Amino acid sequence: MKSYTEYLWFNTSKKREFINITDKVEASLRKSRISEGFCLVNAMHITASVFINDNEKGLHSDFEKWLEEYMPHEPLSRYRHNLTGEDNADAHLKRTIMGREVIIAVTKGELDFGPWEQVFYGEFDGCRKKKVIVKIIGE
Amino acid sequence: MKSYTEYLWFNTSKKREFINITDKVEASLRKSRISEGFCLVNAMHITASVFINDNEKGLHSDFEKWLEEYMPHEPLSRYRHNLTGEDNADAHLKRTIMGREVIIAVTKGELDFGPWEQVFYGEFDGCRKKKVIVKIIGE
Amino acid sequence: MKSYTEYLWFNTSKKREFINITDKVEASLRKSRISEGFCLVNAMHITASVFINDNEKGLHSDFEKWLEEYMPHEPLSRYRHNLTGEDNADAHLKRTIMGREVIIAVTKGELDFGPWEQVFYGEFDGCRKKKVIVKIIGE
């Protein structure tokens, strides 16, 4: 069994942002030289997400609006977590909905995706450096 | 390390439907001849889900009602994604809640399930052909 | 490829409870003697969850309040599932939001975690014995 590990760094200019990282994951896969196995991609911070969905800006703004409707950033006093001095309780909830991780099948050296699947990094408390791990195991 | 890959096809007669696919996943596992490892099952389309829960019709209608309450299909104008000509923005959101994928432990040649765990395909924008991948790695 | 399987048992004194199980998962990893691979941790019951987030009590009470707001335990008649004689339909929904499973990268013999990642068992219908599987594959 082979394994390959790579870390991707992000520092978004906005508090909330979705970034298409499909190319980066594919680049990691090529470097791994693994042709059959599993590829794990996960946010290593608990106010960020990795998820798979459509690369369509309208949909991303729908996600943003929907998350803000049911777990709004403000009022900060809505959340006990913010009593710690943080203001990011909503980001913990948003990341829970969008998901921490994805596992992608690797088949014949490619990410085994359906026609519209793309991998995104979802930032919910940005403007600081955060890390994503890509780890591939297989043969 | 061995690996085994199989694709399952679905074409539901209803727009939204939950289908128990536990038997199909078990059949894939038998064909793989893998006794210790991980089994990944994921929807390859971004308006469908694979999830594990109870095989109980009342619960499935509770899921349906709950998803429709917080991410309704209509009005279509609620979602910017639908400006693309699609009418399935709600299906992208519903699948996000229900999940894209599951990983099941394989132990002694069996899906290592608790007493009530069953695998379901969740369709949120049906009446067309869609694919699920079952990929098992191990020994 | 090596694999290691361990089952953790829980019997909470409260109906709903979050338990930090990071130490237990790390203990399983040490016993596995696996240094590169994937670690799967999942609830084997469909009204419980395994998830990764912050070890902060205020945040946990925010999760609790938020889940209860959008999928309340009562009135029991809100859910068709409860017509079966169960009273735990809300627990099935809550576990869906919080997630059944996590996959953790194993690198150099450690859980490859970001600075604040901790693993939790989330109980939504407690006061009875339930099981979690920890399965590690790799080398």
C-alpha cells in the first residue's frame, strides 16, 4: 500500500468564501502515483469545510443565503460560544452543515467523479491562514 | 491491497425517492472478496445522496417533510441557481443535508453495521439516469 | 496492508450528551501500530453521531439549542416515525445533521489533526448501551 500526504494553505480576503480546489486535489493525485484507492480531503480547522457540489456561482450564493438564514452571524449574543471572546459560533455551525471532509474514489489514476462533481473549500471565518489535508492511500 | 469498483444506476419514477440499496452494496462486497477494509458508497450526481439510517417509511416521510420545510422546491425564484434554467436548487441543498457519501467498515467479509443501519440512495431531482459508485479497498 | 478494529461502548446518563472520545481513538491508533493510513470512526446506531469540532462547552450548548430549534423533540406527533411507538424521530434527524462518521488521516503514527480538532460522540437518544466502531487501515 502506498500513501501520499499534502497540505494546502488558504488565507481568504473575505470572511466567507467558496474556492474550487479540484485542480489542486488532482495535482496531489498525480504526484502520489496511486491509481486505485481513496483520496481524503478535509479542512483541518473547525470553522471551514470541504465539500463536493456544483461549480455555479448562483448556487454558491444560495448556499450562503440559506446558511445565514438558519445560523446567522449576528446577533453575536445568540451564541454562548461567543462569550469566550470569539465571534465565530455561526461558522462552527455552518461548517457542520457543509461538512468537514470528502472521500473520493481513485480509479485508473483519476478522481472518479460524476459529470458535475467539483471539490470546494468553504471558508466561514476567514482572513487568516488555514490548512487542508489531502491524503491518498492505495496502489 | 485489493480494490473493487462497481457502478449502480438509478432512474426513479418520482422526483424524490429513498431507495434501500443495502443488498446491492452487500453483493458488491461479496464480489470483491475483500474481508478487511473500507467500503465507500457515494452519489456521483450533486442532487442525490447516499446515507445510512433506519428502514422505516414513517421516518422517510419525516425526512421528506423536514427537508421541504427548510429548503422548499418552490417558489423557484427563491434560488439564484434556478436563473440558469434549472429548477433543482433545492435538490442541491437537500443532498447537502443528507450527505454525499458513506464509508462502511468491512470486517470478516461483512459490512460492519449496527443493528438498524441500512444504506439508502436519496434522490432529490429524479426521473433521469444517475449513478452511484461502490468502491472497496482492503485485503 | 494492516487493519485494526475496536468497538467503544457508551451508556449516557442523559438523553442527549456530547462526549470527547479523542483519547480513546488515539489509544486505538497506538494499539494498531499503523503509521500511515485512514482511521474511520462511526456511530453504529442511527440516533447517535460521531463528529469533529471544538472542545468548548458553550459551543456544545449552541449545537444543542440549534438542533432543538429546527428538529424539536416535541410534540411527538410532529413525526410519523413516532407512530411506531418510538419517541426518537428527532434523534434520527439530529444525527443526520451532526453526521454518522469521520475519517481521520493517520500520518507518522498520529491522528493528523489541525490545532482544535477533537472527536466527539453525540448521543441524541441515550440512557441505553450503544456502540461506536474505530477501524484503521494502512501500514
